[in-house]
Amino acid sequence: MIVTADAPGTQMLNSFFTRVAESHIKTGHLYLTFPDGSAASVGDGTGGRVAIRITDSRTVRRMCINPELALGEAFMEGTLIVDAGSIYDFLELLFRNTSVTRLNGVPRLLRAAFGAFNRLTGYNSVARSKSNVAHHYDLNGELYRLFLDSDSQYSCGYFEDARASLEAAQLAKKRHLAAKMALLPGQRVLDIGSGWGGLGLYLAAHFDAQVDGVTLSQEQFGVSNARARAAGLNGNVSFDLKDYRDITQRYDRIVSVGMFEHVGRRSYAEFFAKVHDLLTEDGVMLLHYIGQTGQPSHTNPWILKYIFPGGHMPALSEVLPVIERHGLVVTDLEVLRLHYAETLRDWRQNFMARRDEAVVLYDERFARMWEFYLAASETAFRHQGLVVHQIQLARRQDAVPLTRDYIGQAEARLRDSEVSQRAVGTDDVPAGEAKQMA
């Protein structure tokens, strides 16, 4: 239902916007206010009321044509204001009612065109990869301290218990990854996309592993090496500012967490060919990345423009055929479904509790951008088919045990080891403290 005000020249645009909203949002209660003062109510009226106000006609037009990009930009610019509820509530209502297969009209045509363009341009060269990484990961390190755990794990946690804290879930993630790597003491490990160093330090501390981490982020490179020195593990762990394509040494184990999303669709063959060459004959790789449950779909254009340029979250159908063509065997595959939604919930709540500090670090527009990013990401994992794929790869079928029992057994041993290390005070230095030392 639309309630109109006297606003000549805009009523038709507002009516069109309302019809588009009504065609997608069937459940819930969304109240829209347009720049001319007219208003509309969309949905069946159930649940909490969410009210948004659009302050200029240009934003209405842009959201009619390309809502995937214009919605986030309007919130950043302050031309879309949430009067009742929050931006999370609005996105939860929107994503709960829509999916990539249910868009219609001009937005659907634009999505198809954008997807085709991405398929043609989805190759990330070394230079482009470094630029893409710098866009996101070389922001002020204090920003990440506002919402991450003390180890600065910027990837999906592993919630063994729904009530687990963020700290517990991120520790469990490292434990789960280590167990699935079937790592033996003293083996050589390559960490592709090593972040702030937490996983590499964990593997060195609990397995006496020789870990080489590579990152394209100058910020992460400095912090991770400072952490290794502070923890007395720099004899076992080194982090290098290097692209994985420039590595020539072979490794017993390779792990990559949250990096594959940045490889680019047209770079998958290059990636898995390199993994094959870097693994020893009996080596094992564990690949952890954000993927999709349905058919392949392009990355949201707002995310590509403002958060992760060059990024893509693949469906298994885009990844498994490439693996098969490069002499690698899939020895285990696990899908973590709502674990990332729970992780993002904690990040979003942490960020909102310290949002004023983000404004001081950057400005209000940046804080709105980050608020939208965290809210959109969480709701996408809850309602839009995003998941995490963990794929275990090897060159030989007998590289890992016959059954998965070894994973639980290794996790149990690691829990005991973690308790012992805490008892003697050998935990590595948190990333925030290491940043001050670097």
C-alpha cells in the first residue's frame, strides 16, 4: 500500500520502486518513506517493523536500476536512513525474502551482464593481487583490533558449541585445521595468505613445524614477523612479503585460509598447478575459503568496489573440475554452513560497541561502510547460500588415514597441548601487542 503526498514528477518513480519492493518482499514489515514525503508499507506486517527513509530522488532511481550497488552506497552517503530497526534488520528482512535466482526486471539483467563481465576479467596478476590486498588488509591495523579476537583471526571461526565465545571459536578453528592437515612434528609447512600470523605460530608451537608464511599485505607482514620474534618462534616461523606464484621450494603441508577468494576465477588453474608443484609426493594441502551452495554467481558489486576488489566466492562446480585437471586428489571435503554467520555476528557486535573509535580512525562515512559490510556479510551467510568449503588435497590417495577418526584424535591431543602451554605461559603474543612492537 502506498500513501502519496503532493510531489509532482516523483510519484511514478516512487510507485515503481514500491512495486519492485512488493514483488520481492512477501513476509515481514517494511515501511518506506520517499523524498517527497510519500510512504509505502511492504510485506505481510509480521515481525518487527523496519522503516527506511530515502532522502533524494537520485537514490530512488539508482536503487530501482542497480540495487546491489546503490543500496550500500546510499547507506554510506546518508541518503538511505534507517528510522526503525537497524541496517542489519533491514538487510536481514531483504535477504530473507530474496535470493540471486529471484531477482527480476532490470536488476536481474544487470546481474547477468555483470556476471558475464566478471567471467571475462577474473584474472588477478601479481601486481593486481597486491593492489587488491592492499585495498583491504593495509588499512590502519587498529581498525581490526576493534572487532577481531586477540589473535586477529580474520576468517571463519569453528563453533564446536553454539554458545562458544569468539576467542574459543577461533582457537577451535586453528585446532580443526591443524588436525585435518595430518601434520607430523618437524614437517615443513607453507601458509599461503598467512594474515597476522596466528595459524603459523600455532603450528610451530604445537608441532615444532617449520612454517613459511606468505602475504601480500605490508601491514600483516610487519605484524606477523614481530609476533614470531616476540614469541621466540622466529627460528621456526618466517613470514615473507611474496606472491605464492614466486615460491619454488616444496613442502610437506600447505594450508591456505581465506586467501582463495582473492585468487580470481580465471586464476584457478594457475593456483592448483602451483599447489601440485609445491607439494611433496606424500604432501597434503588444506584449502579453506568462502564458497556458495548453489550455482555459480558473481560477487556483489558493492563488495567488489568497496571491500574486496577482485574477489570471488566460488561454487564447488567451479573448483573441483580444476583440481581434477591438475593431478590432485580430493581426500576430504567439509562444508561449514552457519559458522561464518556466527563469527560475523560477534564481529558486528564488537564493531558496533566501538564504532565511535572507527569514526576517529577514519570518518563517519567509513564507519557506515564497515557497518554495512559486516551486516550484509552476516545476513548473506544466513540467507543467501554462502558457506565455507574446507577441501583437503593430496597428490596420492594414501597420503592421509583411511577414516576421519584421526581428526578428532588430533584435536583431543591439541586441546591437551593448549592447556599445557597456557600453564607454562608460552602462548604467543597477541597481534595487537605485536603491532606496537613492530
